[in-house]
Amino acid sequence: MDNNKYIRNLLWGILSYYICANILILYIPRVICAVLDLLCIITILYSFVRAPKRSLNTDFDVKIVYSFFLIWGLGIAMRGLLSYNNFLDMRECITSSEAFLTYLLPFIFFLKVDYNLFYYLKKIGFICLLLGLLFFCLNINDLFLHAQEFYAELITSDIEGKYLILGRCGVQSALAFPLFLFYIGGYFRKKEQYFFLACFILSIVTVAYAGRRGGIVTLLLYLFAPYFIKLKIKKIFFLLLSISIIYYYGIDYLENSFSILSNRMYDDTRTWAEMEFYKGMSYTDWLFGKGSTGTFYSPAFGTKRNVVETGYLHLALKGGIFYSIAWVYLLCVSFIKGLFAHSRMVRVMSFYIFPFIPGLYLFGHPVLDFSFFILWICIICCNSSKIRNSDINFLKSMNG
């Protein structure tokens, strides 16, 4: 039996799910999208069950924290499912990348990490870039030519409208994630490097037009990560100096061409939402959370909200403060261990993990997509002493 096909099908399933949940939903009825989502989820689950698993050669502290995170997360997921009275409503929870599925994602911790995984990841990564370019061309009128008018709707649109608009501006960057590890490590041929950078910069421009400050910070951290991983102080100094000069002399251009970003640059758009969240949390909620479908009342919107943009508070909303702390611990410890690893591959992975740490304040909370799938692969490698101390490099093999 060819186990590689299950790895390949798993990655195809994740990509297909993302396309159904974030792109096709813009063009076809939600009911059809929900059916396609379910088919993709079945493919993902079946492929994962049949894919080869690894022996848990993991640091003891992470085993303990991970076990709590996984078991507690499954409890959060089941609380969400049991809050519904009928299957139709339950289906919506199951197919949402931010509800039930995100609590199944930690099972990736058991997946075998080898050359085949990264081989298929790179293949699918370039297909993702082509899909991103196609999506941009189909939506160029909204995303670029009349972008300011389009994104200005963010200010006045309802919750569903915001979801659709933000979904469009994030497609290019989301589809670039499968190749970030190869970019950070410098494991591209020249033509691959140029193609990736062109698509990546297009992603940054699109997100900048939408005024998504957190997204820009994350993408810029990845863009400049190759300079930092080599730890060449002179290059880093000139890089920071160049950024400062460009920002100082380009502020007028920024205000004219990226008006939404310039208007939101220094605005406090979080404190009011966080205060509403605090008021909606009882002592019990802080300990145990409200489950995967948990909400809090927002007077500003006049309705209940199931998302807190501040990531660590969102985790506390769903699973309580200890669940949030466990996720922060996994990210921080993985980054630190990876940063000082003997393996260059693992050091590259630590630089992939790092933007997720400030991202917990900016917007980040786990969802089922490639970015968090790869994040769990990095957590596996950074917390395995065997991999950290070896010379094995699954990424470099792709360059041959």
C-alpha cells in the first residue's frame, strides 16, 4: 500500500477545503459550499487516519502541555456541538474552520514528518500561487483598481459583509503559506524565488490596501526572515535603515494610495472590543470558557459576537485562561528551542513560528488552513531532541 498517497490526499483535502470555504463561497450558494466542505473534511479525516504516524519522540514538558491542550480542546469542541438542538445547525459548526475543526487540528502532532510531506507541500505550494494569481485577476477591479471604495465598505458593512471582504483581501497571502518555509530557508531555485516573491509582494500590497495592520506586520516578518536567520548584523542594520527612510519619505504616498491603512494606522480599534469581552466573561467562563460556539454580547454591534480579534482572548473565550496559556506556552517554547537548535531546518521552522506569537495579540487564533497545519509540523520538529540535534533537512532535499 502506497502511504504517500494519503499524505498527498491530506494536503489536497486541506487546499480543497480552503477553496470551498473561502473562494467558492463568493460565487455559489452556501448550501452547495457546505456539501463540498463536508466532502473535503471526510477526505482530510480519512487521509489522516491512513497516513503514516510517528513515534512520539517529544520533550516531556511539551508532552504534558500538548496532552492538556488536545484533551481540553476536544471538550471545547463537543460543548459546541451539544449546544445545538438539530443536525442542520450542527452541520454549520462542523464545517466552520474556526469552530469544531480547529480543535481537531492538534492531531497533526501524530503525523509522520518526512521528505514526502515536504515534497508534496512544495508541489502544492506553487499550485496555490497560481490559484492566488487567478483569483487576483478575477477580482482585480475590487482588489486593486477600485480597492479604496471596495475596502471602505468595511466601515459600514454588516458582519457577513465584513467576512466576505476580508476573505478576499487575504486569499493571496493565505495561499502563499505552503512555501514560506522554503523561502525562509533559501531553498528555492532562482526562478522559483522570483515567482514566489512577486506573488508574495502582491499579497502584501493587497492586504495593505485593505488596511489590515496585523496582516502586514506578519507578512513583513516573513519577508525579512531570511536576513535575520543568517544573523548578519550589517545586513540587518542596513535593512532597518532602509525601511525607516522609505517610511519617512513615503508617508505622503502612503496616505494617498493606501488611505484606509493610513487612516487606521494609529487608531485604537481593539480596546472597546476587549472591554466588551471582559464584561461578558464570568469567573466560571475565565476558568472553563464557553465552548467552541461561545459568544459575548457587543453593545456596539447590538448582537452577540463569537470572535475576539485579540487571539489569546479568543482562546480564553472558547476554552478559558489555562487553554490560552497552554497555546502561548507551546508557541514560545517551540520558538526558543528551535532558535538554538543544531539543525538548520529546525532554526528555519522557529522563524516560521515567531510571527504567530505577536499574532496572538494582532488577530491570531487557530483555524484549519495551511498556515496552522505547517505550524504544527514546526512545533513537532522544534520539540524533538532527535530532530533538533540532527543534520537532516527535509526542506533542502526539495532543491535537487
